[in-house]
Amino acid sequence: MTLTDRIAILLSWLIALVACIYLLTPLIITVIVSFTSSTVYTLPPPDWSLRWYQSMARKPDLLSALWLSVNLALISTVIALVVGTLASLAIVRGRFPGREALATFSVSPLMMPGLVVGVALLQFFREFGLRDAYWSLLLAHIVITLPYVVRTLVAALEKFDFSLIDAAQTLGLPYPKAVLKVLVPGLAPAFLTSGMFAFLASMDNYPISIFLTDAWNKTLPIKMLQYLEETPDPTIAAISTGLIALALVALIVGSRTVGLNRMIQ
């Protein structure tokens, strides 16, 4: 290895380290501030305390917003996985006019700003007479989570060997059982990855949800922003730390499951 190669490798590691520090510093500061005893955002904390986590547990409006966000994320992710799987199979295996248009249309919500999608969905729902905030939010969250499922599953299905299903049928399995025993386990990592992305995208969505909420149905990001404007204390940092922990748990579980699946295969 020449001196030039060593310098290039060193510079690459240095740039990667600087990028990681730049990206992780806000998260680390948020976690530190959530354990402060001060009523304002101060660094370093004058003392360590769990008071803001206790304060978060004593605020029913924040807990109800959290429950609504989790409820919407779970239901929309399950529906997106079912619909996205069928759409992905049609895109990869189908031979019909407009297949490419369907593939583009299924991921189009990711191509437009969230505010544009939010306004469009609001107008669409109102034109059809849908004014219930919960059902409007649920349908909107299905729309924004579906592209993550379709993009991931299309990539996985393009690499899947469908002759394995034919082989299972040759060995006596009916087609539905062959799909369940061959296709579903083979796509398990893709299901898990797309489901995690969809769940986190739904939990974190603000620009679309803001147009569809009412006084009784507010998702956690909207409630957090409202709380930050009214009472800017480190309770928001405590909630944010919980969301960071949720993302870390999802990543760890996903990596472990994908690794286990590869070992089994």
C-alpha cells in the first residue's frame, strides 16, 4: 500500500468521523438535557434528575397523543404491508399495460413535499365528505407509509427465485401453501425492514398530519410542537429521548432478525 493510498484511507475515515459527530451531536445533547434538574435547557446540567420523565408521565394529553401516534403507526404499517406486497407482486410479476406507471405512482408520495401531499389529501377527503379526523389521519398515514413498503419489496422480489415456488408445488404443496412456506420466509428481512421504516415514518410525520387533525385527535409530533410553544421545558427532550430509544430498538431488532434469517438460510 502506497503512501497516497494510506492518506486517502485516513482522510476517508476522518470525513466519516466528522459526519458521524455532526449527525449525532444533536441527539446526544437531547438525551443529556432530558436528565437535567433545571427548568430550562442548560448545558452542562446543574444536576441529574428524572423529573422530566416523571412530568411526561403526568401529562395525559401527551400520553393520549402518543397512543394515537402508535395506534396510527401500527394499523397503517400492517395495511401498507398487505397492500404493498400485492402491489409489489403485480409490479414485478405482472405483464400488463401501465405497470411502470403503477410502480411510479406507488412511490409518488415520497417525490413531493409533505405540505403539498397534506393539502392534496385534505382537499380530496373533503370532496368525498370525509371529515372524521381519525379516519383521515389513518388513510393519510397509509399513503405515506406505502412507498417504503413497495420500494423495499420490489427490490427484494426482483432478486427472489420464483422457481422455488414451482419446485414446492412439484413436491405436492398447493400454491397458497407454497407461497406461505417459501415466499414469505424468503422475504422476511424485506418485510421487517419496510415495516420498521413505515412505522417510524408514521410516528414522525408532521407536515401531512397537521392538516388533518382536530382538537381531539393530535399526533405526538403536533402535540410536541404545541407543547414547546406553550411550555418550553425539558419534557420535550424526555419525549424525544424515548423516540430515539424506539428507533435504536427497531434497528437492533431488525439487524438481529436479518442476521438470524441469513444463518437459517
